[in-house]
Amino acid sequence: MTAVVSVSPTQPPTEILARTRKLVEPMLREAIAALPDPLRRMAGYHFGWWDVRGNPAPGESGKMLRPALTVSACLACGGVPEDAVPAAVAVELIHNFTLIHDDVMDGDTLRHARPTVWTIWGIPDAVLLGDALHAVAAELLVRAMPHGVGAQALQRLESAVIELCRGQHEDCHGQSGSGATIADCERMEMGKTGALMGCACALGALAAGAAPATVAALDRCGRELGLAFQFTDDLIGIWGDPLVSGKPTSDLARRKRSMPVVAALCSQTAQAAELARIYGGRDPMSPTDIARAAELIEEAGGRNWTQRQADRHIQAALCELPDARTAADLIALACLVTHRNR
């Protein structure tokens, strides 16, 4: 039986995220400024730094969770935050490359309550911007990682990207299938989200000069956090408030087979049978259909099951910490992963 690890953060996760932003954003802005126009202007808009014309704007550039994991993992392994900055910036660039491409693939028109890049500049330019952010991340790791681990860091990053692409492929092609199992869904979500969070933590350990076994443990920790994060995202995608999340809760409208849906469909209940009929339809989902589907998922236990699994993965993540006494920031971020509404 896995021991339950007490989660008692010593400081609010918001303070850790704010500190990470202050530490990481100068190098992130420098990396974006080096891009040629119009990629530079598109990237700055996506990060919320300026408007479509390039004028400063009070936009929002995301939570900085993945960079915070990188910096916190470095600290947990005895490193100094500054050594983790190149890896943290690279992880944030990769994360945003995937967001830009995801918006295209999902047809999402809003991110952080603003029009997405592809709706303004078109799909080809959005794809090119994502590719450019990927390239900048790779170059940064090779050039700026300390302790001579740039090549090793790059290998980890690109392996995570390949796994991420596999997960995204399964997500795109599994939404209309009827045979998805809980194991299938968890494998897909590990690729989509867990792989990059695992990489973020592993890169932090590498930046600290940690031993291979410690790097591997931090990778596992991040992967477990990633699953908990994605399960929580799945819950927000059905029951979240669009005014808080900054994007419409459209998962049910797209008949997306996220974890709560798959768990409900696999419950062998009368609600599962009715939900399967709704999801099997070809006509667009009406507001009534969407509301009924959400009710059925909850009644079939999909919502509670997904929340419990998110909590279980948080515990599994904490069990991978090499020393809880040096991992206060990682513990605080673990609290944030499942206790959020956006």
C-alpha cells in the first residue's frame, strides 16, 4: 500500500508562480524578441504582452506552472533558481507551441478571453509560429543549460514532444470512437500533459546537476502531477465557468471523450447507456443535450471518480520526491494542480 504523504505547503502557490514569472520572463521576452516579424508580433500577442498591432496590452501570459515546476525541481535537488531559467523558458516555449497548435486542431477561437492566433493571422501562420517556438526552445537548451547537460536536456525535451504528439493524435482520433477505455484515456492524457510536466521536472533536476536516479524520480513526479492536472482540466472542461477559465466549456459540445466521460461510459449503468446514445448522435449537440450529458456523467460517477483519481496521482507524485524537506515549492504546486478553477 502506498503511504499517504501530507500536503502542507509553506507558502501560497501564487507566490511561487509570481516569483517564477519574475525570474523567467526576461529571458522569455528576449527569446521572443529575437524572432523575425511577423512571428515576433504574433508571439507577443499570444503571450499577452501586446495587442495585434504590437502595442503594450494588459494581457495574461498564462499560469507559468511548468516553468515553476522546473525551478522548484532544481531547488529540490539542491540547485539555485538561476541555473534552471533556460530550461524553464524552454518548457514554457514548448507548452505554448502546443497551445497554438491545439487551438488550430480544436478550432478554439478564444484563449485567455482573447481571439486565438489562428483566428487573426490564419492557420498557416499559427502553425509556423508554433514551429518557431519549438525551434527556439531547442536552441536555448543547447546553448544555455549549465553543467554541460545541454545535449541530454535536448534529448529529454524532444522525446517528450514526440510523446506529446502521440497523445494529441490519440486525442484527435479518439473523440468519435466508442471503444475507448479508462486505460486508453489515461495513456492519451499522459502523452498530452504528463510527458511535458515530467520533462519540466527532470530538466530542473538536470540544471541542478542531480544524479540520473534523481532525474528519473523527478520525471515520474512530474508525470503524475501532469495526469492530476489533466484530470482536473477535464473536470473544468465540463463544469468550469467560462468567465473564469477564459475559454468556452466546449468539451461536451464536441463530444470529446475526456476522462469523466469515459469513466461514465464504462460504468455499465443506465446513465451510461443514455450518455452513449447522446454521444453517438450525428446532429450538433443542443444546449439541452449538453446539460443532460453533464447530468448523466455526474450521476454515473464520472465526476467523482475523476476527482479521486486526480487526488491519487498527486499522492503518487509526492511519493517520488527525493527529500520532502527540500521540496516545499513542489509540494505547494501539487496543491495547486487539483485545487484550481482554470
